[in-house]
Amino acid sequence: MTEVIGIDHIYIAVSDLERSEVFYDRVLLGTLGFRKNKFTLGGDPHIQYFNRHFGYVLRPSRTQAAHDSYAPGLHHFCLRVDSAVEVAAVATQLRGAGIEASEAKLYPEYASDYWATFFIDPDGIRLEVTNYRLERRERHDHW
């Protein structure tokens, strides 16, 4: 059976490409060490942020409907860093960049070692940064 080995890319449709670029530059470039390029596809400008593992691409939306995280579709997007210490550093860096990120804290209702910070992009897409928890590490190493 073929095994999926990762997420290649995620596309996010945004209502204002310039406004979202400013936001994601602070989050993905300034805080999380992604790189960036721009390209045009089908006549539409795209902005791609990427690291060694996957790409996160912004494209212009075709409607002005507001994002509803409880409608069918994307509820939230979670990025993983290595440790709880890094989650706390990310939360501090995001707030320092003017992004309203929650304090990093432990969420034992999710897992005994689940640390996270939460924030929202300009279109209302909920974002999270969490640590690489023991359960995930064990799943990876002992599949």
C-alpha cells in the first residue's frame, strides 16, 4: 500500500493578497523561518511560503464571503515545532510582531504534553502552533 509521507502544499484563498502577505511575512518568514517566492498561475498572482517540508500558498479569492471555521471546510491549521519552549518563543515573537497570539500554555485536555499558541489570519482562518508531542514522536518512530 502506498504511504503518504507528508503534506506537499496547502493553498489558502485570501480576500486581500497584499494584507495577507504582510501578515504571513511576519508569521512564516519572520517567526518560523520559511522562505518565499511569487508566481502567476492562470493569470492570478500567488505567494508561496515554503520550508523543507511543505509549501503554504496564498492566492486571491474569487468571492468576498467571510471564512467560517465551523462551516464545512477548514476549521484550523496547526503548525508543529519541536518543543514547548519553541511554542512559547513563537507566541512571544508573534506578539512582538503585532499579531494577537495567545500565551503559550499547556492544554492537558488535549494531551498531557500539549503546548500551543493560537492566532487568526486577516481572513479569520484560525492558526495554531504546537509542540512535537511524545505520542506523535512514538507514532513516527514505531509505526
